[in-house]
Amino acid sequence: MTVKVGINGYGTIGKRAATAISAQDDMEVIGVTKTRPSFEASLALERGFLLYTDPEKMGAFKEAGIEVAGSIDELLDAADIIIDCTPGGVGEKYRPRYEKAGVKAIFQGGEDHGVAGISFNSTANYDESWGAQFSRVVSCNTTGLLRTLYPLDKEFGIKEVFAVLIRRAADPGDSKKGPINAIEPSLKLPTHHGPDVQSVMPWLDIQTMAVKVPTTVMHLHANKIELNEKVSVEDVLAIWDKAPRIRFVRGADDIKSTAQVMELARDLGRSRSDLFEIAVWEDGVKTVDNSLFYYQAIHQESDVVPEIVDCVRSMCKMEKDAMRSISKTNAAMGIPK
Ligand code: NAD
């Protein structure tokens, strides 16, 4: 028997979650929601997903000739679990509807930790969401930080982290946001990214700063970690090599910027040219005594997607072992490790 998944909000994350869930043999997408008729709504139908919307919106879909299977509340009643991929802050408003329907729900990083009381990362705390009604997959940046920090903390112990996040201004399909010709520092310091990492690793001493830059392709993090012991670059690379969903790239191979990382992603030929792994520059890692310096790049549109799949398995008690879920998700999505 497969777990029935509904996707509320079929945008950047929602459509990727739908593709990833459909690729698994133990879960299925029973429907996705749209608020307005659009090319994404038509394509969802073409891909075989049933469309749901609120009753007052159904007329607009009918006028546009786009078939709707039912109301969002009907989808909530039919699903075992909803993946809420609505814009940040909207998920919170849906929570009472999920509660009323008695359906499990996964929120995204645009919501506060409090919306679910549990935040999720496959490597760091898969077990915490076991059987839960609500959980939240942390943001793309937090997922990236957790993927590289958690294995280091487990192996060597981290004393403190200082991370500078250089953030993309908008997703590639978004023409409304900026800046388009400026660098915009986050003036509220330290930024919220540190506390977000602490929603999964509460013991971690981490401070963050962030700037937004005119690019759409990726975020980049410049990280300084103080470890409890002196380690070599080789020690660090060996840990990351074993850790899930980290991919090494090298300046020596002509990957000198996020542009070439995304060119690599396009060449991998995956769905939507996504890079689900965190790209770490192997030849940009340096240690000085107990300090570790490195750069990592985050494909903001896709790194959280395999975590969403694992979160379904944990919340629906489908696989007890985190590594087995990660391997199963990876195999279905073409992620090598
Ligand atoms: P998006 O704007 O691309 O998609 C949101 C979708 O929800 C759209 O299809 C929109 O029409 C729909 N929607 C809007 N209001 C709705 C409502 N009331 N009911 C149902 N659907 C509604 O947003 P996104 O980038 O996919 O972000 C979704 C969530 O994922 C946010 O919490 C965001 O912070 C988080 N997230 C985004 C990224 C990213 O880089 N895009 C990365 C990680 C996490």
C-alpha cells in the first residue's frame, strides 16, 4: 500500500516535490492545488496530477478550460499527508484546516519553527519527526548548512560556526524580486539563519550574516568553523565524502563559480536541471589549527526536495532507518549518495 500525498501549492518547491514523490514506489501524489489557472496548472494536468482548488476559484478554471477534480478540503480528506508548499507565512494559515481534516502536514522553511514544533533534516534528525502530525523541512540555506555541519560535529565536535550567506535575489522564474543592480546586506544581525540551524541542532554555537546579490542561480556560503580538535583537510573531505547529498566540485576542473556548478547540473540531465546535493569546492577547503574554512553552493530550488521525501517516510512511519530512507530516495531521484 502506498502513502497518499497531497501537494498544497504547486510552485517552485511544490512541483519538484510532486515529481520526487511520484518517483518513489512507496508513496503517490493524489492531487495538487492551484489558486489560479496558469501554465503550471495545465502542465500539472498533463503530467497526470489531479487539480484541486477552493470552491470560489473553480469558475476561473472552468472558464480557462482546465479540469478541477475537487476542493482543497476534499484533497485534505483523501490524503494521508499534505506537503504544504504555499508561500512563506501562508502555510501557518492552513494549519487549522489540516488539523480539522486530521491530516499530517509538512511545512517549508518559509514558516517559523513554531508552526510544527519540529524541524527536519534527513541527516541530522530524521527520528524526531517519527509519527508526527506536523513537521517543517528547514529552508534551502539551513539544509545546506546542516548537511555539512552535522557530520563534522558528530565526528570532531564543533566549538563555533561563523557563516556568511551570499543569497540569490530571486528564483530564475521570478521577475518581480530584486535587487538587479545592487548588493543588499541583511542589517538585522546576526541573521535568522543561525537560529534556524539551531531548530535542528539546538546545541550548536552558530552566528550568521547575509547579503543578497543580483543572481538567480544559487546561494553561496563562506564558512569558518572552529572545531574541538586540529584536523587536516583530508580528514574533513573524508567525512563529507561519506555524508549524504554533498557533491565535491573543483576549481581545477573549471568549476570556478555558481554558473559552472549549474552548468554541471544541466549536464547531469536531471529533472529541471536540479542539483539536489550541496556543492562543496574541494580545492577551496583550508584548515589552520582548529579552524576550518570552506565554500558551499546551494541550489535553492531543489536541495530540500529529497528531504521532503524522507520527511514523509519518517512522519508516516514507513522506514525507521534514516540512512535506508536516504538511499531509497536517492536511488529514485538519481542522486549518487
Ligand atoms: P512559489 O511562490 O514558487 O510557490 C508557491 C505556490 O503556492 C504557488 O503556486 C502559489 O500559487 C501557491 N499559493 C499561493 N497562495 C496559496 C494559497 N493560499 N493556497 C494554496 N496555494 C497557494 O513559492 P516556493 O518558492 O515554492 O516556496 C514555497 C515554500 O518553500 C516557502 O515556505 C519557501 O520559503 C520555501 N522554500 C523556497 C525555496 C526557494 O528557493 N524557492 C527553497 C526552500 C524553501
